[in-house]
Amino acid sequence: MGEGKAANRPLEEKESVRWVDGFANVNALPETRLTDIADREGDLYDPFVEAPCPESGADWLIRGQYHDRRLTDGRTLSEALAAAAVLTTITFTRPAGHGKPARPVEQHLKAVRVTLKAPRRPDRALSDVTVTAVLASEVNPPPGEDPVQWLLLTNLPVDTPEQALEKIAWSLCRWQVEVFFKILKSGCKIERLQLEQREHRKPALAFYMIIAWRVLLLTHLGRACPELPCNVVF
């Protein structure tokens, strides 16, 4: 997994400790099985060495960074994925954005179970980590267009098309969570609340979370049902 310039610093002094703590908090919740989902910032080696996933603990799924990784069998991750069979094919329309029009996308889904070779650290030895890599790679992108490609890493097995599609769907849900918190921060401006006591902050946050949810719902309704009259929701 990705290594930054601060690889030789103690974990407690690195930003990646947030991902270790976040996984530990999810893992500590009782009587339920949860999945910790992260974007590329979570693609670090430390969290999955410091917070391993036992059979009874939380699962994890992260969006991988686009750099190759050495495996314990001598190959690279890209070589292992290139040799893997296609599990299934998906098609969707990529929405317009960044000055580019919407266009259809066709992707092949592949998955491999591999063991990543641990990076060398001068201060301590790290263990190798076994992960499942899921690659969604566009087939025949238009001339001049970069292929739409996603790399996901997870502790869970992915042996069937249904399992691969499930992991893609989970990862896409994370973006909606990002949009929800963007509404909370930029729209509701909750970070500007000058409430010092917890008994005041908690009801305010609960109230603004309902507002953010409704704004997100209206956004989806406006895109999916543009002719819907406003009195349906107001």
C-alpha cells in the first residue's frame, strides 16, 4: 500500500494514525459486523498492520492508489491482475463534468487474492498483508480519453461476479457520504457553530444532519425526477 514521505516517522506522529484509530473504533462496536470504507487516503500500510482484521471483527474496503505493489510471490499486483480472468462486465453512463460530456462506459471486473510484500522500515519490521484486489477497468475508451478505472482493496474474498459487484456498490456509497458531509460543512456550516458544551452540540448536530439529509434527497430527486412538482416534498 502507499507510502508517503513520512514513512520513517512513528505511527503516532503520522496522519495515517487516524485510519488506524477509525478502524479500531469500528472494530470495537459490539454485536454487529461492519465494514470500514475509505478513499485513497486510507491506502496506507500501517492501518492494516496495526489494526488487523480478525474473523469476528470489522471488515475493510479501500480505494487503492494507482501505483504498483510487490507481492511475496515475486510478481507485481498489476501482473497478477493482468493474468486474472474477467469475472463480469458492467456498463454505465459517466456523468458530464470537468468540461467533458457524459458518455457510456464499459468495464471488466477482475479480482485476485494476493499477499503484499511489506515495505522496509528502519525502525521496525512489518508483516506481509494478504488482501483481495478488485480492478474495474474500462474496455475500449474513446480516442483521447483516459480509461475509467478503479482499484479496490479489501480483506473480504471476491470469488464471484456478485461479490465483485457488491464491493463496487459499497465503494460508490462512500461518495454519497462525502457529499452528505460536504453539505453539513459547506451548506450548513456546522464548523462555525460556537457551542462549547456537548449537551448543546449534540442536538444542534442532530438537527443539521436531518437538514443535510433532506438537501441530499432533494438533489437526487431533482436529477432523477426533474418534472416532479415541489409540493411533493415542501
